[in-house]
Amino acid sequence: MHALPALIGLLLMLSTVPALAADDPLPKGFAHADEMVPGLLLDLRYAGAENFVGQRVDGYEAARVVLTAQAAEALRQVQADLKPFGLGLKIFDAYRPTRAVAHFVRWSSMPDDPHAKHVYYPDIDKRKLFEEGYVATRSSHSRGSTVDLTLVAIGKDGARAELDMGTAFDFFGPESWPDYTDLTGEQRSNRLLLKLVMERHGFKPFDKEWWHFTLQDEPFPDTYFDFPVR
């Protein structure tokens, strides 16, 4: 109901940096996007246990959205474009320390959790998630300009409900590919809307995850950081 009018309106219109000491601020060039982007809704899965690992992931010490300053500013512009249409952004993940990626690698060799498998990767062996490109041993998130997100509709009472994208966040399978076609018209238009508004502000999509976008001109294209999110 919200997506199609919004779509029409918007169409018109390899080194690793050491971890910081506990009392250090963010590295130069980084910012807390949750402070820069008004009205940003947070659902930071790796800072808690609601994720495919089933526990808080290493390096996530707080539910904060850390990004490079350029990516945070681009996200602020995306949010500003969406606001007149009664839409906004919900963030699932942003900057990801390399120690979190190492946690994913360890997890891949552990026995399956039947509940997590059913929810996140029902049709794939977890040991193949890296091989098939769903999880990376060197993640673009660790460069600080990649974000996982979706769209929400904002009601008159301020309630915010996710638009239907056809799958949940972090569902590993072809159904999550942006160009997957066996979807309803509403689901396809919602994915297209998200893609268009993100591309308009310099983000490029990923072919395995409808929620994953990286700033085209990222400031640290070859640097993988490991400071914690706090």
C-alpha cells in the first residue's frame, strides 16, 4: 500500500587495522550513524542473540550503527528522501569488526542448531555458506561503508512496520537474491524501491542479499578494521 506511491514519487524526483584501546574514540573518518540520521530505526541483530549464530557476535559491545562518515551522510540523505512518503530505514548491521567475521568462521564448523538452520539456512549446508557467497571470510562490512537494511512504513501514530521483502533478513537462499522473481508484485516493488533509493545516493547492491548495500566510492576500499562497536 505504501510502496507503489513511494516508488512513483522517488522515480520522479587488503590490510587489517589493529583494534583500538578501550578508551579510544572512533577512528578518523568514522561516525555513529544512529546520531547522524534522524529517525533511524535499529534492529542490530549481531549485538544480541537473534541471528544465525544464536548469540551476541564478537566485537559487538553495543547496539550502535558505526559507518564511515561518507556512508553515514549518504544514509542521512536516503532517510530524508523517504520521509515525505511516510517511509524510513531500519538497520540490521553496518560496520562489522574482523573479529566478528572470525566468529562466523568458527561457527561454520560447529554442529547445527536445528532452530537456526530452519530459520536462516534451511536448504544449504552451513559449511557451504562461505563457498556460495552468503558469508565472506573478508567482509565488505569491515571496511565501514556497507550496511544491511530495509524499509519501514511509518503510521500516523509513529508505529513503524517493515515492508514485505519476501524473506527475512539473513535468510540464506536464492529467495533473498534481489532479482529473484517468484515474489508477489508488492514484494518486487518493495525491493525495487529500496534498490533505487539506495543507488540514488551512491550505494551499490549485492547480488545475493536484497538488504546489503556498499557505498560505491567507499573511502577505505582495501582496509579491514577490527575496532569494536561500542
